[in-house]
Amino acid sequence: MSPIRHVLISNDDGIDAPGLLALEETMRSLPGFRVTVVAPHDQQSASSHSLTLTSPLRILERGQGRYAITGTPTDSVLMALEKILKDDLPDIVLSGINHGPNMGEDVIYSGTVAAAMEGTMLGLPSYALSTAGWHPTDFSGPVAFLRDNLERLLAFPLRKGSLLNINLPDGPPEGIKGIRVTRLGTRIYRNVITDQVDPHGRPYFWIGGKGPTWEREDGTDFAAAQAGYVSVTPLLVDLTHYGMHQEMQHLEQDGLRGPEATAAHD
């Protein structure tokens, strides 16, 4: 008999978000898993991989095996592993289901991806889950997909420092055409900042605008999601550009002056 696996669930939409509740309910209903939820107390979208360093963190119990953290998604996973579950560590980290896509450059801003990345950095297989639609109301498709395919995804051995970023079409199960393994797409930024005026006539600004559009490139997460497929993108914590690293070797030197400056001085 397979051992029971302990799953830590977190997110960036907050502990009461419908996407998290759908994921939690799904995981609690599947055999072979037990679940602990440790998530932000409130909305923390686009918090990226930020840690709270200037104010105290509090742990708020929200029922059996459920804890809200007064901080960011990264805070939540760190508090889970270093404090709440230090004597009962999870085997897997699932972050989501986010209310909206995390594709392309958005993974840099995403609190959902950051929570999974924190799990990766702390040595656990970690997965970020998001809906491909911006305002999901029907999680039945993502839930059906997870019921049928999660074990297959978990069975794939993740290398050290890697995680999976998964974008799921929202809506009914029949709307999901299958799975595509993808690379990150490219966002096109337009009208990201909107100008507003408050009731006193003072100008202010709001980041968000009309939202991103995307370059249409085959093989990307956006192309797969647009076509109705689940997009599975492997990510690395290591941001080193290894090709450029090799190309820049000629810039290395000993001492303050480079070879040309030394020759000119002599």
C-alpha cells in the first residue's frame, strides 16, 4: 500500500479564495493524500517572491489543518515549513488555483508561482496552478483535470531547483482539449497605467490598465491556453543565462585595470 502523502496548499488570492477551496476540496477527496492549508490572510496577487521584513507575521487558525498568515505567499510557505509543519513536513507543495493566468513574463510578478518556487527552494516538489481565464467562475474543468491527471504529473521526477507552472482552462471539463508541454510566452504591454482623479481633483495612477496581450507563437503557454489545452511549463529557480555566461568570459580580469588600460598607462 502506498504511503499517504502530505500536501501543503497555498496561494496568493487568500485563504478564502474559491480557487484554493476547489483545490483543497479536490485533494481532500482523493485517496492517498492528506492536506494542510497555509495561505495568506488576504489578497496578495502580484506580490512576487516578497518576504515581510518590516512588520510582524501572525498565524491565524481557520479550522482543522487550515492556517492564514498575515503576509505574502512566500511568507506563508516559509512559515508552514519552518514553523507550523516543522515536525510534520509536507511531501508536495501545490499553489493555487489562481484566479487568472500566470504565463509568460507574468511568472516574475506572480505570488502563485512564488509560493511554489519557495517550496522548490526548500527542497520539495512544487507546482503552481492557475486558470487561463481572468475571472473564473467555474472550476469544474480544472478539478476534473486534476482528478484524472494529477498523479501523472506528480510521478514525473522534478530536478533540483525546478517546478511546474500549470495553466488550466476554466469552465466545464468538456472544454479541455488535452495537455501541452510549453515554454513561456511573451507579453505585449499597452496602457498598463491608467490616469485617475480623486474627488478632490488630485491626480493618481492605477497599475493594471487593460491587461496584457500576447505574441502569437506556437509552443508557448499562451498558444496552448488559447487553443483550450492545459499548459505545463517547467521553470527553473536558477536565472543564470548560461550561454551569455560563456560569451562574457573574455571580460574577466585580475586587478582594477583591464589589459588595454594597463597597456595605455605603461
